[in-house]
Amino acid sequence: MKIPTPEELAYIMAHVDDTKQPGLIACSVTYLVAAIIGVLLRFITRHETKAKLRWSDYLILVAIYVFVVP
């Protein structure tokens, strides 16, 4: 491993407080919204076709709950 140059050290020290948190939050919210829309569409389709809910539907609800609540 090479020793950082003074320019590299200056860059590191100038950006020590940089964070990726906003991007991670945006990514999580995007996937949350996509998951909820997908589940809603699944249940709307089940309702429109008058199909009974199966065990997989209930497991999807549990998964969405676990994803949203914590």
C-alpha cells in the first residue's frame, strides 16, 4: 500500500465529512415505493379476477410490513 501524497491527504481532509447517506435514503425510498406499488397491483389484480388470496399473498404482506416498520 502506498503512502498518500500531500495532495491526496489534503483532499481526504477536505472531504472528511462527505456522506453517502442522502443517496442511500433515496435508494431505499425508491425501492419501498416500487415494492408497495407492486404489492398493491397484485392485490388489485386478485380482487378484479375474483381470485382467492393464497399463502404467498399473506407472506408478501408480512415482508412489506417488515420492510416498512423498522
